[in-house]
Amino acid sequence: MPAPLHATDDLIALAQQQAARGPLVALTGAGISTDSGIPDYRGAGPPPRTPMSISQFMDDEMYRRRFWAGARVNAARMDRLEPNAGHLALAQLEAAGHATGVITQNVDNLHRQAGSRQVAELHGNGGVIRCLDCGERWTRTEILARFDRANPGYAARHRLAETEIAPDGDALVEDFAEVVVPVCPICQGTLRPDVVYFGETVPTPVFDHALELLTGASLLLVAGTSLAVNTGMRLVHRAERLGIPLAVVNRGKTAIDDRASVRVRIDSGTSEVLSALAAAL
């Protein structure tokens, strides 16, 4: 039987109760970034979206062309994205000693921009590009500058295009058949975003960092995720083995709504709830 729904005051009371035992840790997903203008994959409202898979990116040249074209078209819009009240609230909680940090499934870098210092990025960071052949890393901006040199005029032709932003951070474009894919400046190898695609696993050091943040916490606050991805569930299971209670703030159902470890369940967006929690603590 699903846990009954609660109000923000119930979350505040639980967090205050657990604060005597230690800080909380947040596990966030795409839902925390929707108020910044990035759609999620499964939330109520938008149509279902399918995230990128590693086989698509590695095996399909046309897919890579579409990805880089979309990344270029959407660059200006991505550069304007800012952390919202939910991101800022979690950074405030960490700064005040009420949170060990943030474990996030997002690749948008908004937690770091908001000021969070301890951030375990389970699925990587879309602002970093790495070479599969030599291992060198660049910023997304640096590689998009190389895209412009390889595809003169493309950005200008699509500057005013009304394209839909995808959850992965690129735009859904159609004009990409002739796009030249950027290659590594050093070895001419294949470049990819430094993210974990579907079909890949979270790097061990990253997951170890997440476990460290969780082990030092007295409460796991799940915010903006349905927990449809296995990595998040692994952290839930670890929290339960450690006797750490859970609180969930998410629009729509999650995979853990019926678990006894969930002490508070709020069906809501994250910005207002997390802001109220930070203000109360």
C-alpha cells in the first residue's frame, strides 16, 4: 500500500528530528531542473522521452551528427540556464552544515553553479567532453568552437530556430545530414560528452563518493526523481541497510512509494518544498 501523502511541514519536522543525529543528503533527478527550463524524461505533462544510449552514440554516425548539431543549436539557450530555488536551497543546506552534499542523476551542472561543493554526479557532466582514444578532456564550449570551424555558418543559419530542448541538453534538430562531427584536437579521435549513457555503468570512484555522502547522513532526501534508474535504487537499498530513513519530494509516482523506509512522501515540485526546508533549518 502506497505511503500517505504529506505536507512540507512534515518534511521539516522529520529533518529537524533527524538533525540531532546528523545532516541529510539529497538524491536528485531531472525533476529538480524542470524549473530551470530543462524537461524531464518521465514526469507528468511532457510526452515520454527516450534518453541516449551508448550504442546509438558509438555505432551511428548520423546519430553523432544529430547530437552535435543539436548541441550547437541549443548552446546559447543552455548557457542562459540558471540554478533554480531548489538547487539554491540544497547549496544553502550544505553551507549551513545541514547536508553532507548532493548525489545527482543530472548532467546539467546546475548544482555546482548553485554553490553545492560536495556533488556526486552519478551520470557525469554534460559540460565536459572527452576523447575516447587519448582520454583528454575539454569544455563543451571549446569543442563547439571547433564545430563552428568545421561547419561554417551552421550556427548562424539555425540561430533563430524554434527547436525543442531535449533532457540530454541538446536540441531536437532535423537539418544535420551534412554536419561534420568534431574530432579530438590532439589525436583526431572520437569525442563524446563525459556522461553515462544508457547501457553504461557509473564509474566506481563516483559511486564511492555517493556512498560516502550517504554514510555520513541521517536522512536521504529524494528530490525530483521517480527512481526508475538502478543506480538510485542501489543508494536507497544502502540507506535502508544503514537504517537511514527516506523522504521523497516528486511530482508523480516513484519506485519507492510503498516502502516502509519512506517516512515522508510529498507529491509536489521541488523548488518551493526545498526552499521552505532550507529556511526552516
